[in-house]
Amino acid sequence: MIVGGGLVGLTAAASLKRIGHEVIVLEQAPRIRAVGAGIGLWANALREFDHLGIGPAVRDMGIEQNTWFFNPAGDPIRAPGYTDSDHQFLLVPRPELNNLLADTIGRDRIRLDAHVTGYTETGSDVVVHLANGETLRTDLLIGSDGVHSHVRKQLVPGSDAVTHSGHYAWRAIVPTGSKSEATVLTVGHRRTRGGYARIAHDRTMWMVNQFDAGPLTGSKRERALERARNLAEAGWNDDLLSLIAETPEESILENQVTLVPELPHWTSARVALIGDAAHGLSPHIASGGTLGIEDVGVLRSSLTAEADREKALTTYAHARSARFAAVREHSAAVEQAGDAVEFAQRYAAFSHWMLTTAPAT
């Protein structure tokens, strides 16, 4: 049983079903939905979708990005010594991707309105407790229920998500028009970053985030515009300002960024954490979804290679926790970049490392 019907949980269900496991996804929402606007998928994530046989469909629904960074004056910047492959990823609308994964699993394998409140692990199985009083039994419970995971709360007491103090993100999806054909990612003043990119043939996503944002005043649109002005000098990025100004207030997502602390363990004999439940990251490195999908491939490989379930889960957890120790170092370095040049260098170093050291699953 997989708790959480988001991107990583659905991918895990599809992947484990493909190798012969009977899977059930428990999703507390009344329908399959997507929190957020779009998701960047790097080559290491796309390999998992190729394994599932849906790689071409995923590529067809997204737009490939070949990223350049800009400073607030609009000067294009890339770190020397890196190639296009270190800057290329697929930007995909989350709702379409989640629906594709749900169809791949089979909607009859997804239980909606299933709010998991906890579990009891026995010597022979796991008893899953639902808010309606129902109990379910499973051989393996996978927690993919996000940064505020109920599964993690029980598996690792005291591991509640923490706010990334002062760090806020704003984003929305809008119709693609003449202003939004290009991809623009700017590293601006006052620790602000953002831009816009086509997420599908008819839609564009804009995004703004700021560290040390200070007090928030005004509407969501006004708050986003205030930060976006840190990305615009002398007429540069007027298109971003226009996109935000024209976005209906109710369409704007505003989030205080929250993080999952480093965990002492990710698994027990019959319970495992994956995705944001195990390692919720700041979105400024744009790879949380990709690395969560990596989790799925490593978990599948471990369960395939090792007949003893507990040993398989331990192998998975050791591999992933070691990788995320390095991810956290890269994330901190990118966050602390002082300007666009330093950001471009540190981001390329991260993406190159992520791609060249990705597990072969």
C-alpha cells in the first residue's frame, strides 16, 4: 500500500505493479489532483518513465527546456565548462502527468477519500488505520504523503517539517501568448529568483521565489509583483511583470517553503518513505520530483534483487540517504549564490553531478 497519490506515489505504484506486486494507493483527496503548477523532469527521471513504457507520452505532454540564466539587466549567463546536457530538462504540467500515471496503474487500484492516520507494524504485516475507523492490512507500506507525512511522523518521531524561514514562492499557469514564448530564468536583487517558461503548447508557468522575504503585505498578486521587480531593470523582464499582473488572484499559488529535516532512518522492516516524505527540499534547485522518482527506481531494484524485504529496504535507505547528504550540500551552495554568475556556476555543478551520478536502475 502506498500512502499518497501524488507524482512519486503514483510512479511507485506503477513501477511496483509492473514487476508483479499488487498495489493499492491511498489518497486522502476526493480526486487525483496535483499540488503545484509544473514539474521539471531531468533525464534520470525520464528513464523511469521509459521503464514504465510511458516515456513517449510524458515527453509529448511537456516542453524541453535548455536553460540560460539572466541577471537583472537581462545579460545571459552560463557557467563555462558545462554543456547543454547539464541544462536540459522537460517541463511538464502536473495534472496531466498525474492523470497519465493514474491510468497506467488502473483507477480501480486507487482509493480516494482514504485518510491514513497511522499504522501498526506486526511481525507478519502492517495494519493501516484510516480516519473513518477502517483498517487495512498490507505486506509493505510506503509513505509518499509529502512533507507533512503521517507515515514519517510515526516512523521517525520528532521529524515534523520545518519552515524555511523567510522563503516564499509564488507561481501560476497562464495561457501562452506572444509575451511568453521564450524561457527566462533570472537571478535578481534581494535574493529573488524567478521567470517564466512554456509548460505545454498552450500554457506558460511563471514563478518567483525570494529568500529572506520579510513581511508580506497586500494581495498575492501584489506580493509576487513586488518581488518580480527585483528581477527587472531598465525594461528587462517587463513580460514577467505583465504575466503576473494579468493573472487572476485565485490562480496564484503562494507557499511558505517547508523542509523535511535530515532523518536518522527512512525504513523499518515493512515501512519505507519515498519522495518529499523522506527528503522534502526547497524548490530552488528544481529537482525534488526528479529525485523522488529516482527513489522509486532504487526501491524497485532493491526489492527485485533481495528476497528478504527488510534487507531490501535497508539497502534502499542507505543508498538514498547517502545521495541526499550530497544533495543538501549542493542545495545550500545554490541558495547562498550571491549573483547570477555564481548561481549559474553552482547550479550547473549540481545538475552535472546529479545526472552523472544517477543510479542505474
